Amino acid sequence: MKKCKITVLKTTLDQELAQEYGVPGLKACPMMQEGQVFYADYAKPKGFCDEAWKAIYQYVFALAHGAGERLFYYGDWIRKPGVAICSCNDGLRPVIFKIEATEEESAIDYTPVR
């Protein structure tokens, strides 16, 4: 298993939906910052949003296990092998991530409880 590099590409706010459904003064997600970089494989990286991880972990898992050697979804989504562009599931202020396969081997960094 390899590590994946996760880069925060954008923090967004859908003004139209926020105006209709959001609380007054709602802004883009405060938990993530554009340009932040995380490395992950099987576990959520320290400091990463729990909800965002639930939305993207399947792509991280797939790339960590070799899906990066070919294109996702029959080649009709992302043109670069080893890359996925995903977002969290916040419908008013989604954060957009780039997930890239790396050549860095993954290692368990904790002692499993048996």
C-alpha cells in the first residue's frame, strides 16, 4: 500500500444556496485552508475534517491500493492516472481536494490492540 497526497484545492461557498438555507454570515469552511497538504492511506490524517474524510476516503483507499495505474471510471472523468478530484459533502460550502497516488510506502504508525 502507498500513501496518497491530499491537497486542498479550494474552499467554496455557494452564495445562492447559503442565502436561502444558511445561517446569517455563513462563510467558506473554516476547518480547511487552500494549499493545505495531508498524506493518508488507510486512516484519516491528523487534523483532517471527519466529514470530509468520510466523503473522500474511498478514493484515497483505491489510489493507495494501485488504482492510480489507470484512469477512474472508464477514463471519462479525470484525464490523469493516479489523480482524483473530490469534494466534501457540505452542500453549502464544499471543500475541493486533489488526491494523488505517491510512491511512498505506507506503514502502520501505531500498535494495534488485540
